[in-house]
Amino acid sequence: MGCNTCSTSKNGLPLGCKNNGACASGSCDKLTVFDWLANMSLPNNQKPFDVVEVRFKNGRKNFYRNKKDLTLSIGDIVAVETSPGHDIGVVSLTGELVKVQMRKKNVSNSTQDILQVYRKASQKDIDIWTKAREREQEVQRKSRLIIGRLGLKMKLSDVEFQGDGNKATFYYTADDRVDFRLLIRELASTFSIRIEMKQVGLRQEAARLGGIGSCGRELCCSTWLTDFRSVSTSAARYQQLSLNPLKLAGQCGKLKCCLNYELDSYMDALKAFPRTDTYLHTQKGPAIFQKMDIFQSLMWYAYKENPVHWHKLTVDQANEIIALNKKNKKIDSLEDYALEQEIEIPQDSVFADVVGQDSLTRFDKPKRKHKKRRPQRKSNRNSRNNKSK
């Protein structure tokens, strides 16, 4: 996701373009939005929109009102209002496109709940923010030890410090309700900070932590996906996928969100297919559905008395047979409609042995033949017996 000028620290974490602490292009951040209205000027006598979008750790975003008319642009580090204290974030979007994002997230511009931007962050604010961020990993490790000692059935996934370092939010997942009153008292006394516990779902946890999916790319939930729709096993059945939980589950343990991407195309293609529980009645007996190929519009049927031998039909042929059956007519046999698959080998094809490609055992180590040493062993035994005598 990063550009070529993005430097890294000793731990391999990106430091930003040219080591400035922030990415100039914005491509290193999660869930970035391209401001395609940035180069367009506003009409006359129209003031810029006074709400900006600010990004925090792991793609968490919120809207803040610029009451002081500060000159803000994408990438500026600002101090924003929280209760209590203030937080430090990076401006991710400004201008008229913020209205679109607010409408998408059902945030009203007229509401008084929108907090304000205090100021652009000074060097002192950035230093305090950096020190607080450096404490997160150690605090998370110690907190997990405390949770294990108290025997709470919860999983602590992430810790996020506030910009002023006076408050920390603990993100956790749990199957049942957890009584963490004793945990909050112990965490507050151990780290001397305000504690806020926030429960998130398994999909939200994977979005915050990130990772690489089975497709080899970064997780959709941590890069561009914002709305988590429910995924059911029927999506896998419509796409003729094997119901294997190891292959259908993602990093979060739930069904992969990408199962819904092509589901509409499969549903449209399946409208032309007959029902799979419909029999094809012939003179030889009823035929049962076995499998289908949605892309090539093919279906395989087999006689109920002989389920081993399958017959390949097109969707139009299957619908034609079903239409005849509805009129109480039976066809003679499936062999009259079945497609024969013929494999034609071109005469010009020449097969050559290229570096032993026709050998399946070329990577195996040759077995060594052991020589028979039985006569030597007998002679050695006789010599030992003679010496003993």
C-alpha cells in the first residue's frame, strides 16, 4: 500500500514519506478516501465546509467541527476535543466531500454532538502522543496477564491511548457478558490512567488488527470494506462450494465477506437452471441430479438404479425434458440427449522431452542398493569363536 519513498523503522514499521512522520500521498493509511474535489474551487460567496474528518489508530475516524476557522489540509496533525482532555489525530478529509461521508454514516450536520478541533498539534503535543503510543504494547501485554490471573473469559485484542496520555481504551471480544469491574480497578491502579472498556465483534477485531487473507492480499475489512454484512452458508451453496469451514472462514473465524461479492451474478445465472430436486422421467426410469457447471450451463444426471454412470446435459435440454414430463410424456433415454465429450489431439503436436519434464520421479533421491554381507558376517563369527576358545 505504501509508495517507494516510505521509510521504515528498526522494527519494520512505516515512518511515513521521507521520514516526516506522515504519508504525503495518504496511501499508507487504512480506509483512505481520495478527495476528487480538492482541485475544484467553491462558488462565489460560499464558505468552506466547517467539518473535517480526523483519523486515529487503526482506521478509526470521527468528524469534528472547525469552529476557529483553522487552515487545515489532509495530513495535518490536530488536537481535538474529547471528554475528558484532548486527543491527537490526523486530518484525513476536508471540504465538500466530508458531507458525502457524513451522509453515508448517518451523521447530521445540525447536531450539537459534533466535537470541535482545538488547534494544530504543537511539537509538545506530538511528543506526548508518541510516548503514549509507545506504551500501548507493554500495557497490552501486562493487561493480558492480569486478565488471565483473574480468570475472565475475554480476549484483549488492542489498546489505544488517548493523545494526552491520560486515558486508554481497551478493545476486547467475549462470547458472554463479562463482569470487569475488578479488572478496571486493577488496571487503573497499575497504570495510573483512566480506563474505558469497549467490546467489539470478531469482524471489527480483524479490521483493527489487519492481516493477509488466503487470497494473498490484505484483508478487505482493514483496507476498504466499511459495512459488515451478514454472510450465510447459503451463499456458498449457491456458488457450488464445498462446505469446508477451514476454507470458508476468514481471519476472524466467521465466513469470508468475499462470498457475497459474486453472489448476485450466481443468483442471476441460476434462474435459468431447473430445480435440483426435480427428477427426469424416462422409459428407463427416473434420473437424479448429480452436479452442475454454472459457467458452462451444464448439468449431470444419473439413473436412480445406476447412479455411477452420469449423463451430461445442457440447461436447455434439461428444461425441455422437464416440460415434456409435465405433459405426462417420457423420453426414451438420457443417451439420446447426452453430450459426448470427445478429445481431439492435433496432428501437428509434437511431444519432446524437455529437461526431464515427463519424469514424475526426477526430484526423488536414487535409492542405494545394499550389498549382501552375509558371508563376511559368518567368517567374522567363526574368527571370534576361535579366539574365545
